[in-house]
Amino acid sequence: MTPKIRALTQTGSAVIVAASLLMAGQAFAADSALTKNQEEGRAIAFTKSEGNCLACHKIADGTQPGNIGPALIAMKIRYPKKQELFDVIWDPRKKFGRGVIMPPFGDHKILTKEQIEKVVDYLYTL
């Protein structure tokens, strides 16, 4: 390959990569507008007196996250059915056993069913 063709190929690749990143950024920006339920779920997840998910999990845009639990990313892939994620938040002991550190938010009435549904709606945006 001649230097001129190599330069054009590399430039073309850079343009394709840049265009892909731009389109991905636009898609992310469009997805980043949260619904009312998702915003309320985010507030619950970030509030110390409610869900306090940040105490144990890293969450996008969260400050001072904990590292006891896994990062809350790719939630739609990890939990293809919202009910599965809801069930884990309601009572993680059913999936992970009695020794799990995460509190059973629903079973111990820390959060209501409606609050957990909102948290799940928010987590599905991550």
C-alpha cells in the first residue's frame, strides 16, 4: 500500500470512527432525557434516607459511590426482564442467598412497591 493510500485509508477510518461516536453521542443524549418515573427512581437511588444505592454501587453521575456491590451498568442486558431486577431489589436473598449484604428493600418495607418500580425504571436507563 502506498503512503498516499495508507493516509487516505487512515483518514477515512478516523472519519468513520468520529461519525460513529457522534451518532452514539446523539443517541445517548436522546436516551438521557428521563421520564418522571425514571427521575423519581434516580432520586430514590441517590437519596441516603431512601434507596441509597450509591452506598454500595457505582452509578453513572453518582458521587462517592461504594464498592461493595457491582457497578450498576448494562442493566437491560444483565436483567432482560424488569421483574427479575424488581425481585432482586425486593428481596435479594431469594437470588443470592441469606448471606447477601444488600437489604431486602421490599420485604423489610424500606421501600414501597411503587418506589422499587421507579428505581427499576431508572436502573433500566443505565
